[in-house]
Amino acid sequence: MNWDLNDVDLDLIADAMLHARPDLRFYFDPETGSVIEAKRDDPVEPRMVEIPLLDTTTLKEIALDFVGGVEHKPLATELREALESGEGLTEFERVLGETDPDLALDWFQELDDCALEAAESWLDSISS
């Protein structure tokens, strides 16, 4: 099925891929193009398709690619170390925000762009 992007909000799907929690899931309704959220144990209509999370490994790869473009080598090293810490992306974003707020904005834009690409790819995969 080819989706009419006027009926599908890719931003909502991308946000769902980034922000689902263990107690909350997001679903896509292929009939209406809408996105709904539901608690983990709530029943949903059978036609609803659960929107997958961007997994930790993928997020870390995106962050490492971003770090590869950081020109200030000491900061790049600090960010790489933050990613390797037990806190991973949380620590990476903390260090980035405290060290270079403008670069942090670039990071969040990069993350949003990657999530949009993932949302479009996922949507294509369920239309087959």
C-alpha cells in the first residue's frame, strides 16, 4: 500500500519510535493513518500495528556517527566516552548540552531526521 503522506503524520511515528516507554506503546492505524498510544496491557483493535522503538544499538550508532563530525577533538573524545559509560545516550546528551548547547541542538535535529527516515522506512515495510 502506498501511503498518502497527507493522511500519515511521520513526525508522530518518529516521536513514537523515540519515546515509547516500557509501560506505554504506540500503534499505527493503517486504515486512518492515525497514531494512538496505549498502556502495555490495554487491548487495541486487531488492525493496529505496533510502532517499533529505535533500539539502543541504533541510537548509539547515530550518536557515534554524529561524534565523528565533531571538529573539537577533546569534546569528541568526551562524548565518545559518555556513550561508552553505563548511562550511554543520557550521559552523552548531558555532556553535550552542558558543553556546547548549539551543538546539542544540532544533535537533536540529527536525531529527529534519523527518526523520520526510520519512520518512513518502517511505513514502507508494512505496506508490502
